[in-house]
Amino acid sequence: MWQAPGREGVGAQMVRVLLQLRFVLLVAVLGAVVGALVMFGLAGTKLVHGAAVLLAGHADPREVTGAVMGAIDALLFGVVLIIFASAITFGFVFDHGAIRAGVPGWMRPRGIGELKRTLVEVILVYLIVDFATDLSLAEAHPDWAHLVVPIAVALIAGAMRLLPAHHEPAEHGAHAEVRRERHEA
């Protein structure tokens, strides 16, 4: 497409403006970090409660186990939030070669598809830990309704197995030009 010398095209200006909007993602990153801190605080509270019950001398094993498993749930979710905050920050907001070079590979997603797949995998682990926590706190023998979560986990895991692994998108068209411009800057 022809354009006057010294003037950049409207499309290039729009792309530059839209790329600047990626910094809005930092609001989501901040929310994830605050959420992670809340989850770590909750885990600490549950661990302190479990330790207090144990040290009181009249500990019900289910109560202590429930407190520890609940803390593991909270810690796991907090770690997941930190991982997603890091992945979004270093994978989508700050995508410059110099910044990315010092960041571990697991904190640099190759695309939104990889991030979504990781989220589903983490949800599966969370559901398994949650089921184990519920099972350890159950006062009576579990009935058939308690099988809903493990069956759902098995179905989701099976569906994940059927999906193809993440792949790199083809570098062509406007996306390749934008990436080249961003890496040259």
C-alpha cells in the first residue's frame, strides 16, 4: 500500500496504540498478586489453627487433617495466582528480549492457549486436593454423591488428553511484522 514518505500508515499507528493497551493487564496482575497474598494469609491461619488444636492435647485427627489440607488448598491456589501473574507480566505485557532473557521458561507462556491449558491442569489438581480434604473431614461413610468430583476430574483429564498439545502459531502476516517491530525496539 502506498503512503507518503515520512508518514506512517494509519494501520501501523493503530497497532502501536493497541499494543500500549497491554499495560492495562497489569491491573489484573495486581489483583492476582493481592489474591495470592490473601490465600497465603488464609493458609497461615489454617495452619496456626491446626497447630493450636494439636498442641491443646485434645486433638481430633480429622480437625487437624482438615486444617492442614485446607491450608494446602489455599497455598496451592496462591501459588497458581503468582504463576499466572508472572506469566501474564513477562509473557504478554513486557515482551522485550532483554527482560524475557532473565525470566525462567515456565514464566514465559508461548501463547494464550498454553496459559489456558495450564489453568485447566491446575484446576484439576485443586479439585483433587479439595476432594481429599472433603473426604478426610467426612464424619460418615461417603455416599455415591461424593463421587461427582472425582468423576468430573476424570472426565476433564480425559478431555485434556484428547486435545492436541499447544503449538506455535504460524508467523505470517501482520502478526509477524508486529513481532519483528517489537523485538527490534
